[in-house]
Amino acid sequence: MNIDTVVDKEYLGLSFRALADAPVSALRGLSAKDAKALAQAFNVHTVRELAALDFVKWAAAITTLADLEQAAPAEQAKETLLDDGLEMTFPASDPVSVDAGVTRIEVAPEKVDAHDDHQHAGKMEQDVAHPA
């Protein structure tokens, strides 16, 4: 990343140490009016103080973790049921039928009957939440 794309023109070429101690208005997109609002709301005057602000740290941590978060077991179970239901309805691995009269495969290989499957969704969620 080229640091010159995130600082105003008058701060180009400064060291990181100098940029950290520069006013927040040194950041491209933060005006003097924005800097004044930050100073009034959070007593933040420099780029370093902005970076050290707990709210900024919390927001950065939450968004980083949100991007890495895995689905809860109940959500995974529902997704699996949905995927299996779709596969039973539209088997992707089945070859194209030669006989035009065959329009649907009633029971997909190695799958439970779709009619009964939805009846066990609650049990599957319960088993995922409370494994034996």
C-alpha cells in the first residue's frame, strides 16, 4: 500500500513517526471540521490518539473476527439440510435421462426420503446443540 494515497498532500514524504503525531486532518478525507468534532467528542487530536481510541480498536477487532467467524452448529445443520433437500430434488450427479418419460428420481441414492427428512430437522439441530 502506498501511504501517499491515505494522507493529504502536505504530509507526503513524512516518516511514519511524524505521520502518527500529525493531526487527524492529515488523513485524506478528514477535514478540519471532522478533526474538531473528533477533538470535542473523544479528545483526539493526532493520528496516534485516533488509533489508540478504544472504540476504534473494538470496531477493528469486531470486523476482523466477523470476517473469520464460522457458522454456529445450528446454522450449519440447517444449511446441510437445505443442501441435501436440494440434492434430493435436483440430483446434480445423475446422468441425463435417455427416456423422455423419466422426469424425476423418487429417492436419491444414499439419501433419506425427502418426505421424512424435514420431520427430523429439529432432532438434528438438537443433536448438534447437545451431542451425546
